[in-house]
Amino acid sequence: MLIAVEVVSRDRFEEPADYAAVRIPHYWRIEQDPVHVYAYELGEDGTYKLAADSDTELVLEQPFEIRLSIVDVTP
């Protein structure tokens, strides 16, 4: 299982495209001010599709089952 996670990405287009080109199936982007988590899955067409996003609680089944309270990890 591969997952790429970026905190406060400056490049919201080129870097995800690079990850998709090498077929990393899951990509998460964490933004700050306010904290917000975006989770993407690689689609059959080779581009990322939004799987979930939240500023309170992230709930996913892939790449693993997770229920992450964003409020609890926010400084």
C-alpha cells in the first residue's frame, strides 16, 4: 500500500500529477488556517478523485479504515 501525504501543499497541480504518474493510489493534502484534510484516490483514468474532505472528522475505508478527529490533532 502506498500513500502520499502533504501538509500545506504549495503546488496543488504538479505534485499530485507526479504522484499519479507513478501510480501512488492514495494522496492526502492537509491545509492549515483552518485545518482541512482532503483525501484522494487514483482513478482508472490516472487522475485523482476526491474521496473525502473534512475540517472536523475524516472517515475513510481505503487505503485503511480510519476515523480521524481533526479537532484532536489540530494544535
